[in-house]
Amino acid sequence: MVVHHSREDLATLQSEIVARLQQAGASVVGFADLSPLPERATGGLKSAISVGIALNPKVVAGLAAGPTTRYHAEYDRVNGALAQVTALAADMLRERRFVATRGPATVRTADGGRDTTPLPHKTVATRAGLGWIGHCALLVTPAFGPALRISSVLTDAPLTHAVPVERSRCGTCQRCVDACPAGAVRGRLWTAGIPRDQIYDAAACRKKASELAAAQGIEETICGICIFACPWTQRYLRRSGVAPRVSR
Ligand code: SF4
Ligand code: SF4
């Protein structure tokens, strides 16, 4: 059955989604136009909601030398919270008889790098206007730098979209290049569509992140050094009244 929604209904729905998601803990919410992307990536769905939840600044402040058990716990907490927030967004869309899905499954790259998917959440986030891809290959947002985790919900709802971000705002900054203990960050400015390999060595990152995490007894490939090093993160920490800690 085809259900028709007026422009006003859709605008109200989008406002409600933003309000409910923020109430449920979302730090940023945006709406992305997926129509220029290939169907194998989007499953033919033309819109997406991109959601981010900021990491606790007190935990991020301890990441100068690599992952901590507190970061591991925070990483899990935020992943759980994101699952709840995206489920809420999907429910709100389905209540209006729209299709809503988390998108194509994640696959491990053949080179053993960070997991990849035909439609990364960070690509959706840039198209939702939330930020750009930094030298470190993470989404960088003006409010939280890369110190947030993101997810997305794909839908056939004809939403009003943000203007996509298609260029890096890293400028001449090289802090994550200098900070990365794996030499994984190549220092090249991102533009939309550039292959990840050209800006970042995923295999080198995974290897180093696993080593650093294992040294702390953490069974997860997490690092956090480039998140900490970013000046946009440092701005978030200062705004939150948190002084960075250099040692663990
Ligand atoms: S997560 Fe760690 S190893 Fe990977 S790019 Fe960032 S600083 Fe380098
Ligand atoms: S540290 Fe600098 S180069 Fe790296 S992501 Fe942040 S702004 Fe970009």
C-alpha cells in the first residue's frame, strides 16, 4: 500500500526525529541525500539519517598515549547507545510506513585493515553535512572533532537533505600524521569519493591499534591517539572544561 505524506507531514516528522533522538542521547543528527550513490551501496534507498554520539570528554582526555580500559568501556557504551538511537529512528519511520534499515553489512578488508562497508557511516555523515573526513580517515565534526561514534539509518522517506560536505577542513594541520605511531596517516587532504587507501593505511592502523589495546589487556582494535591529537577534539575538551592528560 502506498501512503502519501504531505511536505508539512514530512517536515514535522524530521523535526520530531531530531528532537526524539537528541532526547535519547544523540549529539548530532543530519539528513543525507543518497540518490547520487550507486544502488549496490544504498539498496535503492535515497535518504538516510546520520546520528553521532560524542565520547565522554573525560575519557578522551586520557588517550594521548593510546587506548585505556575506560576508553574501551566508553566505546562499548556509545555503541550500545547508538544502537538504541538508530532503532528509535527506524521505528519512527516504520510507524509512518516507510522502509528503514541499518544499510549493507560491514565486511573485513582483504588487507586486514579497519572494517569497511559498501556505504560507510562516515560517508553518510558527510552527505548529511555533519563534518568531513580528516587525514586520519575519521569523520571530523566542528563540535566534537573525531571524538564521536556514528551510525545511520537508510530509508525511502523523501526527506529534506542537508548540503553535503565534499572537502576537508583539515587545512595545513598535520597533528594526526605526526601523532600516529603506525605511520598510517598519509597527510593528504580528503575530497568526496577519494579511495580510503590514498589518505590512510588501514592495515598498519589495525596492527598498531591491536598491539596498543592488547598491551592494556583490551581485546578490541581501538587506539584513540589520532582522536586525541586533533585540534577540533582539543577544542571540545576545553569547551567541556576538561584538561588533557598526557600520561595514563
Ligand atoms: S587509530 Fe592509532 S594507529 Fe590508527 S591511524 Fe589513528 S593514531 Fe594511527
Ligand atoms: S588532527 Fe588535523 S589533520 Fe588530523 S583530522 Fe584533525 S584537523 Fe585533520
